[in-house]
Amino acid sequence: MLMVIKKEAKITFSLSHRSRLYRVLVIHNQVKSGKYPNTPKLASSLEVSTRTIQRDLEFLRDMLCAPMEYSRLKNGYYYTSPFEMPHLNLTEGEQVALFIGQKLLLQCAGTPLEEPIRNAFTKICLCFPQGVSVDMDSLGQIISFNVQPLRGDEQNLASTYHLLAQAIEDKRSLNIHYYTVSRNELTIRKVDPYHLRYFQGAWYLIAYCHFRQEVRIFALDRIRQLETLEEIFQVKTDFSLEEYLGNSLGIERGEKVEEVKILFDPEQARWIRERKWHESQEIEYQPDGSLILGLKVSSLGEIKRWVLSFGAHAKVLFPASLQEEIMQEIKNMAQAYK
């Protein structure tokens, strides 16, 4: 999702009558004013189910610590002591950051992190009973950000994520039914789950694969079925998560770490030098304005796709094997257009 907020635009947290924020404020005001509202009446007036109202009441009582009790005599809820919604004073920049944070929540969709983060945002927004409006003209800038859509079915991912997270915490081995796209094959593997990682719109499991006898990376949306085993595992003593992730440009891994050198022409060099692409990177500036980027990575497949994305502005100098792969890919591309 690409969202651009232009100058003179206003950011508003609206109190839609269908939002939890609105319902909780209505419930709070009725309880505070001594109207003794009950679940059926609230459900009717707010046009939602009684179950939804019950969840709102639990949120108000458990998450916001409202001193709320039910009176059988009055047939409704009341506060046992004075209670007010919390209040926050945020700068315009902080309000914008809060708005953007809500959009970035999409990256956690389908995981157990989604609900607690939503609850946290609801708590914060409840501190603004009149809503929040931010005049972007006063900030004098354009704000844009990109949120990668989550890959895979969210409901299935949520279940898979929850089971994997629990297995990692309990150090329990798993049997997974895993679909390999390149071979169009479904296999059953026993794995010891080590870590969950989010990268470019997808969640991945880093786990020791008993079949391959090594640590591998599995995409969550390709896990068709999983079973938690009784067996307890220990993380391999020679495994370092930081080192394992550090040898990759993104998420893929190869068999060995290799040194790569890429020449970027003057036009592209201006952009390349502005970012840190990898922990191992070394830059050699050339007299004509070009530069040579040196990397030590374990996945040449990722590097190949990355270099090709720059077209004629990038040229692999080393290793020769990567040069040959890219030249062959370019030939294949040219052939496809004939």
C-alpha cells in the first residue's frame, strides 16, 4: 500500500459510529452520567451484537482499568469510584507518527501481534475524545510510506504463526507439510523452530531441518499443515542467528559466503552510496564518479536479481560464476523478446 499525504491535507482520527473507539466512549459517558446502561440496550442503540458490547465492556474494564460493576438493582453498569479517560498532549509530529503507525500495523496482520497492537492504538486514541486533526500545511512537507501487503491467507497465517511462536518458546519440534514451489512438491519434514522473521511482506521460519541436516528457511504461507511434537530440542551450539541473517542480502541463504564486487556507473552511484546495503559492504570510489560495491554474502541468487534490477547501470566484476549467470539471464531475456 502506498500512501501519500500532501500539503494542506488534514489527517483525522474519526470517531466512526462503527468503531470500537466510538462505542467505548458512548459506554463510558452513559456509565459516568449514571444512566446504568446494560448490554441489550447498548447493543440496540449502537446497532451491534451483544457479544460485541460484551467485548467493549471487557476492554473498558480490563484494558483501561475502569472501576465498573453491574448493579442488579438498577439492571445496568456503574462506576464504583470517579473515572475519567486518560488524556495526552501530542505535538503535530507525534500525531502524524501515530497515524502512520496505524497503517504500518498491516505488517502484523494475521499474527498474534495484531490484536495487542490494535488495543494499544485504541487506548491511545481514547485519549482524544474529540478526535485528532493534523494540519499538514504547518509541517510543510510531503509524507509518503510503503507498507508491503502481507503474503498469504491471513487467517491461515495467524494459526500457523501462533503455533510456531509457541513451539519456539517451548522448544518443541514440529512436523510440517511444506510446499516447494520450484519442484511443485509437498513434503513432510521434521524441524526444530528457531526464529520467525518478517521480510518484504512475508513471514519466514528459520529452523533446523532434520531431513537436510542443516538450518533452513521456510515461508509460512507454504506450510500447509503442522503438528507440534512432544520432543524437546536444543538449539545447535554452533548456530548464531545474527551471523546466519548477516550473511544474506535479504532472506535467502547459500552454501558458502562469497565475495562479490559490482561496478555502478556514475548515474547509479549517486544513489548507491547514500544507503547501507549490507553490514559487510565496502565502497571504492572511482575518478569518473562510478563506484565499486563490495559485499560478502551467501546467496548469489538474490544478488543476481538485485543487480539485474539496475539494468545497464550495474556490472558484476567478481565472481566469474555470477557474471556468467547474469550474461545467460540477459541472453534469455533477449530471446524472449524476439
